[in-house]
Amino acid sequence: MEIDTIKERVGEVLASILEHNNFEIHDELTAKDVDGWDSLSHMMIITKIEEEFGIRFKLRELNKLKNMGSLVSLIQTKA
């Protein structure tokens, strides 16, 4: 799957969970850069991404994520 397609779909997930799109998807983006992205919304985002892409993350994979770039790479390897 194309990286741009993944980023677009992840952006849509973020916007639907956080109820705003006041952010720009880029590789260095982290939760602290986005208003409303707290621990609860993080779990909702991960769950929605799993549903959106038909994949399942392992806890150790999630613990290794540093930023949006690493999330997109992980999705690309699983999708």
C-alpha cells in the first residue's frame, strides 16, 4: 500500500476521533503535537486504525513507535 494513501487514511482516523483536523500529517508528528491526543484517544485511534486497515498490532510493536513515520511504516508492513 502506498505511503500517501496510508497517511491520508490515518489522518481521517485522527480527525474522526479527535473531532478536528488542526494538524498536518508528517513523519515527525507525535501525540503531544496534536490537541486532544491523550492516552484515552490514543487507544481509540489505534483501535480504529486496526479496523480501518484490517490489521492487529502487538503491544511490543506499539511500544516501539516513536512518531507518525514509524506508525505508517508499521502499517505498511502489515497491510
